[in-house]
Amino acid sequence: MDRLTTRELLQQASERLRTAGIETPRLDAEVLLMAVLGQDRAGLYRSLPEPVSLEVAGRFLELVERRARGEPVAYLTGRREFYGIEFLVTPAVLIPRPETEFLVTWAAAQLRRLSRRPVCIDVGTGCGAVVIALAHTLGPAWGGLLVGCDISLPALQVARMNRDRLAPRRVELVCGDLLAWCRGRLDLITANLPYLRPDQAHAGLAYEPSQALYAGEDGFALYRRLLRQAAELLRPDGSMICEIDPGQREVAREAAQALFPAANIQVLPDLAGLDRYLTIELGSDDGGPERIEGKSAARPARGLDTPGPHTTEGATR
Ligand SMILES: C[S@@+](CC[C@H](N)C(=O)[O-])C[C@H]1O[C@@H](n2cnc3c(N)ncnc32)[C@H](O)[C@@H]1O
């Protein structure tokens, strides 16, 4: 049997994906072939006229079949770019979405304006996208404490791989239910928690963990609990950003106003113009009596620096 060239193989794969109803057949075929070949796009294009080995063609067409059945490209390649950084992903974690990148930008701006060494916790961290991107953006000289927490140990194992690759020793990881484990005072909370109602399920979400997607009858159950915890834990000048479903605009604003009556509360749109981010700013940083000196401020009952059974470190080492 004659070997196909890269160009012919891509044409065949694109056609298969197009007939399967995939929205971006050529792009997906290219990304899958780049992953199998271990090449970037320039390398792929250079190899267009060259024949592909039967072994590579076989592995590629197997991935194309799985994609044709609906498996997300990110799970097939094991990678997803977020905030310009390549993260490892597995079916244990939600695939990070572009709209979540705003949490990083907003959080970095909040942390930079503080004169002390702040403490920030990313709740429901998944693969660690938000907290690790934040560590990257703030840079190695930034002296605060960044923590990612999640209820799912398998998700935290992925976060740990990403942390060790991308921000070693700069992000702590904790396994726990929202902030129930946390003691001390926080400067900033970021959260992209599950916010869908069960009736919002659709085929495109079938491969992602339901624990990362759905949150009670109205989709706001986890945020309702988190906001109550935040009211206990945030410093008087602390702040918080939550990614929400656009349909939760009013319920989110009302829940936040009831708990933080004096705060500056906003619901901001994403790039598509959809109400997507609940932001809460409690006050201004006057560097006054609340001033702290680094890590000890947010030490949970089971300390972040002394991992117990509730940390990824404890579970996986
Ligand atoms: C929508 S995913 C977001 C993941 C990541 N922040 C991102 O943006 O890519 C929500 C995450 O919240 C976690 N989660 C669900 N319930 C939780 C709870 N009660 N406490 C902590 N994390 C929870 C899930 O395991 C999942 O990793």
C-alpha cells in the first residue's frame, strides 16, 4: 500500500471530521497531526509533500475517529493553551476556557495594588490554570502566597503536574470543600466553580467531569456557599472575582449585596458581551493595621506548608 503524504492524510482526516459534523475539521486535523508528529505548525506545513509512515498514519487516524465521535481535541492531545501558557489536561479536569483568562488579568491588577504580601486562593482550581497563570503574570519576584484548591484529588494531581512544570515552589495546592478548610484572612479569592443547571447539559460537555460543571438546581449552589465563607475570610480591603453563567447576573448580585453591603459589586461582561464575572471589592488598601507578613496569614487548620492527607502533596508523594 502506498504511503499517503501529510497533505493527503490531512485532506482525508478533514473530510472525515467534516462529515461527522465537527465545526473546525481542518484545524482539528492539523492539531491532532502536530501532536502525533511532535511538530509545530511550521514543521507540519514543511512536511506537507512528504510521505507519512504507516505507524504515524495509524495513530493519527485513531485520534481522528475519536474526535469524530465527539472527544475534545484537548483530551486527545493532553494539552490546552490558557493565557499563552500550555497546560496539561486530562479528563479529570475541565478544559480551561478563554473567557476564564479575564480572572487572571483582574486578579493580577488587584494583587499588584496591595502594598503588603497578599494571600490569594483560587477555589475550584482544576488543572491549576488560573492560579498558575497568575504566578506567571506576577513573576518570581512577587512575594505573596498563591494557593489553588479543589475538592477533586484527580484534578489536583493534574494541577500538581502543571505547577511543577510551570511554577515550581510558587503555588500551594490543597484538597478541600470550597474554603471550609481555610483559617486566617485572605486578600483575594478567584473562582471558576461549576455554575450550570442540570438542564443546561449538552453533548459538547459529555466528556468533562460533571463535578466540574453542575451546581444544584439553579447552578448557583456552590457560589452561594462560597460567598458566605468569603464574607468570613476576606480582609476589610479584600476582593473576589467569580466566573458565572450570564443567567445568574441578578442572583449573583443580590447574594453579594446581602453579604457585602458596603462593597463595590459589579457584574462585568466577557468579550462576547455576556454577563460573566461577578466582582466584589471591599475597600481600599491603606496598608494600615491589617498589614501582614506573608505566608502565615492564610494557614488552614491543616497547614499549607505541612501537608497532611488533605493536600495533593500528601496524597501523591
Ligand atoms: C468549572 S471547573 C474550573 C476549573 C478551573 N478553575 C478552570 O477554570 O479551568 C470547577 C472546578 O471546581 C471543582 N469543585 C467542584 N466542587 C467543589 C467544591 N465543593 N470545592 C472545591 N472545588 C470544587 C471541580 O472539581 C472543578 O475542578
